[in-house]
Amino acid sequence: MTTTVQSPPTPPTAIRPKVVARTGLYALLAANVAVVAVFFAQAGFASNALIVLGRLAGLYGALLMAFQLVLVARLPWLDRRIGMDRLTSWHRWTGFGIVWTLLAHLVFIAFGYAEDSDVGPIGTVVDLAETTEGVLRALVAFAIILVVGAVSARYARRRLAYETWHFIHLYTYVAVVLAFTHQVAVGTSFTSSDAATAYWYGVWGVALGSVVLGRLVLPLWRNVRHQFRVEAVVPESDNVVSIYVTGRDLDKLPARAGQFFLWRFLTKDRWWQANPFSLSAAPDGRTLRLTAKVAGDGTAALRHLKVGTRVFAEGPYGAFTALHRTRPEAVLIAGGVGVTPIRALLEELHGHAVVIYRVATDRDAVLYDELRELALAKGAELHLVTGPVAPDKLAPAELLRMVPDITDRDVFLCGPPPMMNAVLGSLRELNVPKAQTHFERFSLAG
């Protein structure tokens, strides 16, 4: 018989893990903003106000670039508390901040030096690139950042394959190196004192070290240690398949129900594709199960995976876990194939639960038999809600009918974006506290 660890909810008096992590990041950034200002002042000011503003904008642009690296490093401590989707959202806004601060740096410096020149701002930039070490590298770095920012815009992102977008995003690291060498070459604040030099080397060392640790060392170490392989491939319906992955010492893998991995199945035609799939069963220390909907050639090939196929898994990722519980009872709301993490959570959670499964037709209710058996074994209520999208079957009145005490429960929600947006609107109308609402969208940063 399989045993899963059931973690009690966080005590009501405890500070929420998400709040601790978020506050820590804000405090870290604020402290570094202050330190940069102090070192900038100690280095002395130029006589030209535009040059002063340009240099300060450049320093804060560099600080934001370092902070950006920490956000995309996929460090487990941050990811489990904040969630990759929210870290990705912060990554996006930080990217805008980088573009604007570096643009301000370029414009202010160009106009500042142009005041003492006859060639104008553009000619001044050309002269600086030709005569000053590191300036040309900075211009190349800025151009790369503009290109990466353009392909990260929602319009472009939707039209690019993840692998293409990710490959272009890798050039950001080239931009980081070029920007750092520019700062070393011409940064007056960087060289103003031994303390300033040590500080900036420390900032860039921690930022780049975080990326190397989270994106390279940890995934490689886990895959070498656990030796993931396909154990079984089980069709769940005409367009849904479950894959069981086994390996060594899986009881040592810090995975929890509700989390997901980036899965690469190492066949000759799929090794380069990484797909985020949630665990559809609580980890039991022996196998990991993912359940995927066939939505294209890539996922269709999952049906034909052979037993024994090597797997490269990055993760576990995600904050959609029982770590963030605030109440002893819960509501689990799933839509479509979003049932996979919900089913895993139901297996792990203790306390009374109400499960609401929203699908178009009975045939779309993947894993419903498993949900029914789990609900019966755990004393949970299960509601299968079928029918077309309109009228909304999960409107506030309907949710209140199925769960009269919904405001006193944690709500875990996973499904297609339109369905999730509609349910989140209903929860707001019902005044369900934000701290009790838990959801996560699959969104990957470079």
C-alpha cells in the first residue's frame, strides 16, 4: 500500500511562506538600491547633470540585470514559496525596467557628453564607441536586450515555439557578460574604492552563481542521481496519456503533489523538446506520474514512448502545494486536464475537501474514476459539472450552492485560463480572501 506524506496546514499565527519569500526579495532589492546610491555618491559627481543621471541609470540597470538573473535561476527555495508563474511575471516587469534604465543611461550619457562636442548625441556615441574601452560592448549588449525584449512581447511570444523563444533568450547571458565588462572598464563607481569593487563583484557573482546552480548544476546532479526512465505508458482516453517514470532513490527527490517538472524524453526526435507537465499522482518514493493531453505532434508522440526510455527531468517546480494552506478544509476546483495536479493534491491533503471538476462532457472527465475512489476513501465531496461554457456553471451562486462555507476554506484552482479567470472573478465576488486562493499558471522564463 502506498503511503503519502500529509502535511498539516500552516498554523494561523505563522507568517505565510509566500510572504516571507516576497518580503525577503523586496528587502534585498531595496538594500542594494541604497548601497548602490552610497557608492555612487562616494565616487563623486560629474560637472554635467545629464552625465550624473546617465551614470546612475546605468548602475541601476546593472543592478536590475543581476536581480533578473536571480528571478530566472529557478532556485528551489524561491520557487516553492512564490511559484514560477509569479517569478516569471516579476521577470517580465524587471525586463521592462532594464530596458528603460539602460535607455536612460544611453540617452543621458550621449546628450551629456554632446554638450561639449560639435558632433551631436549620435556622433558622440560613435566617438565613444571608437575611443573608449567597453562602450562598443555596452551598445551590443543593449541591442541584444532590445531584441530579447521584442520577442518576449505577448504578440511575438504566442507565435514562437518555446524552443525558439528560449534559444533567443539565451543571448541575454551574452548581454550580461558584455555589460559587466563595460562596467569594469569604464564604471567610476565600480573602481572608486575596494569596497565598491568587492560589492559589484559580489553582486554579479551571486547572480551568475544562482543561474549556474539552479539551471545547470542542480538539474544535472538530480538526473545523474535518480536516473529517470519510462516505466509504463497508459492511455487514459482517446487524447490523454499517463506516463509513469521511475528511477533511483526517488524517495530523496523533494517533489510534492501539485508541482510540475520540465520533461525531456531522450529519443532521437524528442530530446530537444521540454514540456511542463504536472504530477498527476502524489509522489510515493517509487514512481512519478504525469498525465498529458495530446495537443500536437510533440505530445502525440508520447503515446509511442517505449518502456525504458531515458528521461531528463528538471524540477520539481511550483508553489501549488499544501505548503501554502491556511485552513483545515479545502475546495479543489479543476477544469479539463487541469485535474492532474488537483488529483495529486486530493491524495496528499488531509481534512475535509470538496472537489469540483468542470468539463464539457462526461467523456472529457479524465481520471474521474480515480477521483471518485479517492474522494470515497478520504470522505471528500465530488461534483462533476458538465455543459457548455455559457451559461457559467461556476458562477458565485453555483459555487456557494456546492460549498456554502467556501469563505472558510482554502481554494486550489487549476484549469484553462478562461475558466480560471472566471472562477477567480467568482471567488472575488464571494469575498474569499486572497490568502486562501491558490493557483498557478504554466509560464516559463528564459
